[in-house]
Amino acid sequence: MSDNQLLYHYTNIAGLNGIIQSCKIWASDCRYLNDRQELVKALDLFLSKFEGPKREALSNAFQWHSFSRCHCVFSLSRSPQVLSQWRTYADDGRGAAIGFKAEFLSPKGINNPASFLVHCVYEDHDGFIDGLTKRCEQEVEELTKMHQEAVTINTFWGLIDKNPRPLETLYSELLRIKNPAFLEEQEARLVINVSANQVQTRVANGLIIPYIAHAFLDKDKSSWRSFIAPEIWLGPKCDDRNMHALQVYRQPEWSPNMGLRKYDCGYL
């Protein structure tokens, strides 16, 4: 996707305030998303394309990688005007949609975790997986070779821990598969791969959810907030005073005439 593309994260007002204040976003373990079977189905479909040593290697690799690492997802949309998103994720229209520049969501660096920004695929999942087996042929071959050279299964798992990149790539692609019933959401996902011991936990709706707090901006550069997130849309039911409250961050681009907008769709 284009680096200049804006992608929108729908959230409530508390989420908006937390993201802007901390310059961090929370990405949740993919197994705790609304449709927790998405990845299971994608893995099964992918494995069905292989047999023999390759299938055995991939099956063992996925098993260990799912135990030892977390694949955390931060959900976005290509549009700030999806009514179902406002209803479901932005406090029934009382929240906001933050428009991030795609290029800054996934910073590259030695100390940054592996992250991938991908668009969801809603249709022809079988065809998508066929293409994936060709695109990721090198990753599959690498894992198969590691599996063949390992003396024991524990040795294989140790090799995966030392070189998680092939599986990080595969998981980020498999997490693109999404139920076609959600096509309207136009979802893009920031997938962040981290060791299981790096995650924190929070509680929502009676469920303990593993997540990672991902910094999209260093604290010493907090004055660049509006450069990273040039648009903030307030929901149709949002109190207009929130627009004025954002002025405390002294971001010239965040003004009612520029980056701050109201989604006026008549939904009350």
C-alpha cells in the first residue's frame, strides 16, 4: 500500500485520548479478535496445500510458534465513513476515527518488533492461499530444511526461536484472510510479532486479553503527533467540546478547518 495512504482506527473517546497522549497503540493477540476462528481456518487451508515432509515441518512450526510468540493485531479501515464501524468500535458514534499515515505505523529499526501492514482479503481465500504458497516458497523451504536438520523436535523449536522471520512472514499473510461478511469494514491490519513474554494483559468483557503497547512516535518527538496522524474524525454523536479539548496538544494541523472533522451522517 502507498506510504501516504491514510488508514483509520475507530475507537471511543478514552481510546482516542490514550493514543494521542501516550503516542502508543494497543495491538491485541489475534486469537482474541471477534472471529477467533479466522486464523485457525487460514492455517488449515494453507497446510492443506502441502503433504509429506513439508506439511510435517509446517505443522510443527505453527504449533510451536503459536505457543512461544504472539501475533498482535491493530485494526484499521481504509475509510472514516463506515457506519457499522462507528456503531461497533466507536461507542455507537460517540467516539472517533484517527487517520494514521501508513508509513509511520510500522517503523523499522533494530529495537522495533517485526511488523507488517496488510490489507484483508475477503473473497477467494483458496486462490489467495494458492498465491501465498508461491510467494512464500522460500520461507517454506527454509522451515523444511530446519526441520530436516534438527535432531529432535526441541532442537527444531530452538531453531525457530533463533530465526522467527519465515513464520512471521507467513502469519502476517495468513492474518489477511477475513470473513466476507465483514467486507464493508475495508480492514487493514498492523500485525506485530513478539515473544510471548513481551506482552501485557488487560481485561475487557470478562476476558483477559494479551496485547502489546506499540509506540508509533518517540516521546521526544511528541510534537509531531499531527504529522503521523493528520486527521481525527469525531463521530456523529460525539460531544463537540472534544474537538476544542484537542487544542491542548498545540498541533497547528488539528483545527476545525484542517485535520479535525465531524462525521455528519445524520445518524443519531
